[in-house]
Amino acid sequence: MSGLATIVVALVAIGIVAWVGRFAMQKISGNAPKFRDMPFAVAFGYVLAAVLVALGVWYFFQPKANEQGIQNAGVIFFRWAVQGVLIGMVAAWIFRFLGRMVGTSGSRKLFRQMPLTASFGILVIVVYAVLAIFAGLIAPHGQETVFAQANVVPGGNPALGGNPDFPLGTDQIGRDILSRLIYGAQNTVGIAFATTLIAFFIGGTLGFLAATLQGWLDQVLSRAVDVLMAIPSLIFSLLLITVASAWVSGFGLTIAMVLIIAVIDSTRVFRLARAVGMNIVVMDYIEAAKLRGEGLGYLIFKEILPNATAPLLAEFGLRFCFVFLTISALSFLGVGIQPPLADWGTMVRDLSAFINYASFAPLAASVPLLAAGAIALLTVAVNFVVDWMLYRSSGLKE
Amino acid sequence: MSDTGELLVEMRGIHMEGRSDETWNPIIKGVDLTLNKGEVLGLIGESGAGKSTLGLAAMGFTRDGVRISQGSVMFDGIDLLAASADQKRALLGKRIAYVAQSAAASFNPAHKLIDQHSEAPVQHGVMSRTESEQDGMELYRKLRLPNPEQIGFRYPHQVSGGQLQRAMTAMAMSCRPDLIIFDEPTTALDVTTQIEVLASIRDIVEQFGTAAIYITHDLAVVAQMADRIKVLLKGDEVEEAETREMLSNPQQDYTKSLWAVREFQRPQKPAVLTDATPVISVQGVTAAYGKVDVLHDVSFDIHEGRTVAVVGESGSGKSTTARCITGLLPPRLGQIELDGQVLPLDYRKRNKDQLRQVQMIYQMADTALNPRTRIGDIIGRPVQFYGGLTGKDKRKRVEELLDQIELPAAQYFDRLPSELSGGQKQRIGIARALAAEPKFIICDEVTSALDQLVAEGILRLLARLQDDLKLSYMFITHDLATVRSIADEVVVMKDGVVVEQGPKTDMFKPPHHAYTDLLLSSVPEMDPDWLTNLLTERGVDNIGDAAVDKMT
């Protein structure tokens, strides 16, 4: 039976089970509203989900290696993924539970209303922040220290080629990967955070100015932003950094990169700030303030800004992710954060060759995935938190 | 109106709860409601009384975050609370229909009226598409919409508010339901438009023998429409009686107080000395938005301690005149004088003292107060800005002002606007205007978003402040009852032109300008026969917008 036919038969079978199951539940529960008013699509969804979960469980308990001793990489990676998700969920649940127990009444209430995804996101961000701030104290080795043993496999099990001194192994020239990951949090996240702040300062100020003053200033700024946005941002920043590298190098180049990415990203912030500001300047309280004779600074910082914080904060989270990914991408291409500073993007690039071992040596192949995972985890966490904040500010909650 | 005595809706012991702040709070506390076939029941009460919630519950429907915790709803022998989704789907839209307050927000702007009209009959299998379209045109004719054959092929934004409201009534009628719920269908309309909609709704409900629940806060409107009236207060039923009985002989104190609202009236002040300098003098103002003139040669004076009411329907240029006076819209021709001194036309060219003298109170207190600023800062800002007071002096002055608007300072100083009721917000708006210590205040429809009892409180407050502080008001309104209670002089505007002006007593006595006469005659009265009499007296073509169209 071909693959396509199998899928069709499976779907039909699921459909039949769904219909019969719903009918049975209606009879058993005595027509409870939940089953009586359940559309067929929902019943189908429940059965499909159950089948997928069952498949997952079955695959999870497949043997790690076959009789010849060859490792079954798919199963191993799947187990890691499932274990990671489960650990994350439990940690998030505990974190939320603690948040509900301690703190002020306001923060306790916040945690009570929080979905698990948001508490997971906050937990991850807090952990990253602690790692980034105290990197020098937490990291077991320096980020630039080179050891004799290169290419140590992660896991710390000498039988498999690991070393307990380097729990996550060492890279191709013998630097401790765990330490570099921790320092990478400081460099990558810190630089991304600073870049986003600058982008918001530039974009937000100009956007609100354009919304308040309108007229020719708005036209000039908006058209200029349109021009900047018309150029693909990654290529544009590559080009500008290459140009900048003619004058500066090393740490100076990092600063140049921060400024370039901040300006390019501030165009997106400008768009949002202007749109949000436009909706606020038409309110009567702005008119009242204008008629009172208030100056521009008061209008922008006291009247408009407090009412624009919710969408701007949400955008801040998203923008942070984009900036962070841009920096990682630039580092991956070799023009971002310069060695010997540890950086996740550079780490992925340097270790990427190991991914070729994935089918027979999962442990060795996981080396580039560590840095990539660190990037992915933070991006997902920030997005969870941003989603939750958007939900709170949109008024859907009532 | 054609009561058959047959029971249609029976609600018993309805308790409803709404979720906010993690707890369920009661909204309706045990209300019974019965409605016979062909009967019209009026539900009245102030905002927050639970009238809309109860009206929706009669359809077995609750908004998100609201639940029916106790009680039963029977519709023609069907228990709506126990009915399955399929059963309800077959009823709603077909046998029960709903007309919302804002037709403009309820129509889908992407589809033509007739397509939206025929959707329900086609979905419910009552009529085919062509039959339903034919029937729609017939209904449009019965509701006296202009061009009944063509109007259905327009999009919602291409017809006026009153016409849209009638098209929505036609849509509710499309399946010939047994019950229609009207949720404040005329509240957002001008008086002259409202009267047409009222007449056509009443007419069509009567023709098809439809039962209706008519939700409103306007007693005079409900008196025209309902056979019986039920009064709600904070989720409790106050009383219920036949319309005539209720109007002539209300039993409860609350009902009596509702009836008495319209009795507030200030004595006419003596005529102004002819040589007195007016506080504000609008002289020959012509103003335009873009290239289109919207005001034509508008002139009037406002004297110290007087209230000039500017009346007219929406689009007549009342608010534009206010914008000219404040300098937001510099007029093309003419000038504005303050105490005999010509004011710069643009507010940006006025000095601080000139800005201080002219203050404004807005219609929507929700948008007029910055939602992120505390009450103390909202009022404190003009105190500091104009008076230069800071620290303790500022706080003391703000407390004085809160005192003047009858809100205890200690309790309200640190609150956010969202923690206040509508009437309290409007009072804060007044305090902010007073904080500048002005001579002249523009009140732009300040009471039209408020319940009648609350509105009366605001009017009394404004009157007292005027007497205490010798303030002058320009009072923009479309509500003639408000004019009657607070104005000294009246200016009637239509299409950007002043059609009539003079002292209040003259205005309410004939002879009038034809337009003033129409405005006055369109204000619903508490007499349940008022609409019937008016229709027999004038004929259906001489009321409302139809009559306005004839005038031009």
C-alpha cells in the first residue's frame, strides 16, 4: 500500500471512529450539551489528536539502537525533544505556582491569570537575563580559553568520548562550549537588547513627532522610511557593515553594526509609532491639551506615550527577536560580532559541519544544535510573552 | 399592539452573572418577564441596569463572560436554555430577530444591503433568493425608504444612519419572526430622523402582529412604542404596568424620579443691556473644511453669566462653530471677539491668557480624559500650567475644585478615569475646564451620552457654577429638553446657517421658522398618543427628514 493510500485510509478510519464515538458519548452522557452540540469537525480533531499522541508514545519507546548496535538517531532526537518540552512545561508550571504564592497581591493576580506559555516565556527570559548579567561568575571557563582537548563530545561520559570537565563538550579548537554559550548570552542578547533600545528611541520619537505635527515633516519622514524599507534589510545591513569596515575594525565594527541595525529596524518602529500615535492624537484629551497651549514635549511624553505603551511593548518583544536573529545571521555570515567574543551565530557557523554526523552519531551532531537551540528558545519565549501581552492589551480578556 | 393573549416568551426568576476580576458578579437578580404574541414590551432603565443583557437572554443568548445562573426562558413552548445548538440555530434569525443600536456597526460594510437582507431567509429555507429580494423591496417600501427598488443594491456606507436603521428593521422582518428585540434602535439618531424610524417601526410591527421587546432609556420614546413598560434598576425589577397606567400613576419612587427629570427649568434672566460688551462675539464667520464651506456668515453674541444654546441636527455646523471659536479651525471670513478684543483666528497664535479664557467640555468624557492620568493630575495640570501653583498649593486648589463638582477629594484624587462612572467623568471634565478659571465655557453635547437622572445632575451643577462664578456657556445640543432647562438664549442652526435666534421664551412660542417648528414637533413627549396625533395631524410625509428635504 502506498503512503498516500495509507493516509487516506487512516483519515477515513479516524472519521468513522469520530462519528461513532460522538454518537456513543451522546447516548452515554444522556445528551449533555458538550457532546450534543459538538460539530463533527471537533470530534474528528479529538480523535486525530488522540491518534497522534498514541503514535508519539509508541515512537518514544522504540529502542535507541538496533541489534547491530547502530544508533537510531530519529528516536534519540525525538526523545530529547519530548523530554525538553516536558521539562519546560513542568518548570513553567512550578514557576507559575511559585509566582501565585509569593509576591504582592498585584503580581499574584498576574500569575493567576497567566497561561502556561507566558510563564514559560518569562521563566526563560529571566534565566537568560541572569546568565547574561552574571556570565563571568557562572561560566566554568573563560570564553577565549583554549584547552588541549578539541572536539570533546557533549554529555560528559568518557565512555562515549566526553569529559566531565566539559559537560557540553569543546569546539574544534578546544574551547568549552558551555562557557561560550553563557558568554554568548551576554554578547548576543546584550547587543540585541541595546540595538532594539536604540531602534525604539529613534523610531518612536520620530513616529510620534510625525503623528503630532503631520504636514510636511510627516511626509518627509514617511517617504524616507519607505525608501529605507524598500531595500531588503539583511542585504542592506551587510552592505553598510562592509562599507563601515573600511574605517573601523574589532570593537568599533560591533558598534557600527549596532547603529546600522538600529537605524534599519527603527523604520519598522516608526511605522508602528506613527500609526498608534495617529489614533491617539485625534482623541479629545489631546485637543484639550493643545488648546491649553501645551508644548510638543508634554504632548508626546505625557499624553501620547503613556497610551501607546501596550502596542509598543509588544512590538519591542518582536523587534528584539528580529534584531537578535539578524545579529546571529550576520555573525553566521562572518560580519557580525567579531571573534574571539563568543556569539551564538558564530558558534552555529563554526560547528555546522557536525550536523553531517546526525544519522549515526547523534551526540556529536548535537553540538551546533546547542547554540541554535539557545537562539530558538529565546525567540519562542519572547513570542509567548508578547502574545500574552497583546492578548491582555487587546481587551479580548473581558 | 395586536395582543392576542397567547403566551410567547416566559422568563422565570432569571439570575444572570458577569465575570470580571476573577469573580462572577450578579447583573440580573431574579427578574420575571412575560410577553404575549403581538405585544410590545418596553424595557427601560439607566445604563448598567441590565436591560440589554435581559433582552438578549430572551433569545437564550448571552454575551461572552455572561451566564444565566438560574431561571428558565421558554419561547413558544421551547426551553431555550436547554435547547441544542441546532434547535437554537433554527429559531434565531427565523423566529427571533434582533435590531442593534448601531446599524452602521452591525451591517457588514463589504456586502450590499439586499444581499445581507436575503441571507437569513435563504439560510433558513424560508424563501428563495429572488423571492426574498422581492420581499425586501416590499418591506423597504413599507418602511418608507426612498427608492425601495434600488436602495437595497447600495452598500451600507452609501445610505444615511436613519435609513440604515430602517433597513436593519426590514432585515429583522425578513423571515417574519414572532419576536424582535429592539436594542435602543433610535438612540444614536437625530430627533428629526428618530421620529421617522419610530413611526415606521411601529407601523410594521403592527402590520405583521410581531411581538417585540423595546429596550431604551428614553421614556418618551417607549411611551409611543410599548403596550407595557417594565422598569429595571441595577438588575432588579422596579415595577411593571400598562403604558398609560405607568405614565399617569407610577408607584415607585425611582419611577417617579425618572418621570420628574424633565421638570428642571431655570428662570428666564432679565434682558441684557444693549450697550454691554459680550464675552464672546462671533461675527460673520464663514469657515470651510478644505474647499467646501460648512459655515455661512454665522453671527451671535454670548453675554456674561448667560447660556446660549446652539441647536440643530448633526451636520448643521454646531460643533464647527465651536471649533472656530476655540481656534482649531480658523474661519475663512469673519472674526471672534473676546471682551471686545479680537482673538487671533488660530489657537497657536493666541497667548496663554486668551487660551485660558475659553475652555471646553466634551461630549464623550471617555475620550476627553487621558485614560493613563490620575484625576488629581488631570485637574492639576491646568492649575499648574495657568496658575503656576505647585506642590501643596496645587493640591489644595485641586481639592477645592473637586469640592465644587461635588466629588470627595480624598476618595477620587488618585483614581484613574476608568474607575469612575460616566457622570463622574463628565464632572472631572467640568473641573478641568474650571481649573483654568475661564470666563467662557463651550459645552459640546455634554449630557447626550448620559442617563437622564445623571444628565440632570450635570445640568444643575453647571447652572450653580454659572451663578457662582459668572460663567458664560455656549451649550451645543440637539436635545430640546436640555435647551428648555438651561438656556437663556437659543440659536437654531441648519446646514451651517443660523436660521433663528432669540431668547428662550420666544423660541418655544409660535410663530417659528419652519425648521425650528419641525425640530420642536419632533421631540417625543410623554403622552402615549403623541406620535399617533402627530401623524394624523401632519401625515407621514411631513415628519422627520422627509420634511427637511422638502424645505430645501
